[in-house]
Amino acid sequence: MTDEVVDLSKTLVWTVGMITQAGPDERERVANAYREARDLVEQIPKSEEGARPRIVACFHRSDKYRAVEDIACVGWILTAIEERVNEGDLPDWRKLRKVVKNAVKLLSAPAPTLH
């Protein structure tokens, strides 16, 4: 399971990096993909495999976007990671969940500033 946490952490770092380096239009694309992914996973019931069917669906869709170099793949990966972390059976899963939640917050439109 430690290898899984290492791989998951590396993917999460990549995902956060992609979000933070994205311009406003790209970030909006990622946010829309994230919302679409959340809608999809909520329609897939958890089974005796836990969230695995949801995670597989997200990776499948992410692969399609990645194949055409579409940054929307990041929103699907973030959702897959979120689903896995939320299963709550990984070492330090609460720490990972905080990082995921902060990544999701990065997708929110920034509050307008007053001058």
C-alpha cells in the first residue's frame, strides 16, 4: 500500500502543478471537467470494490483527454484521486485529503478584488 501512496502522491503533485500553472481559461476547463467528473461518479454506486468503478471511469475519461493533450484530463485525475483518498484506508489519508481539498479550492473562481 505504501507504493500506492507514493504513486498517488506523485500524481497529486503533478495535478496541483498543472492547476497552479494553468491560465484562467485552462483552469476553467479543468474546473468544468472536475464538475463533470463529480456528476459522473455520483451516478456510479459504490460496490464491494469500494470506489474502484468510479476511479476507473475517471481514469478512462482522463486518458481520452490526455490523448488529445486536453488539460481537462487534470479535472478527471483529481476526481479519481479524491475518490481513492476518500475511501479512508490509505496511510495518512487525512493529509492527502487536505491537499485534494486545497487543489479543488484552486479551481474556484478568484474573488474579485476591490481597489
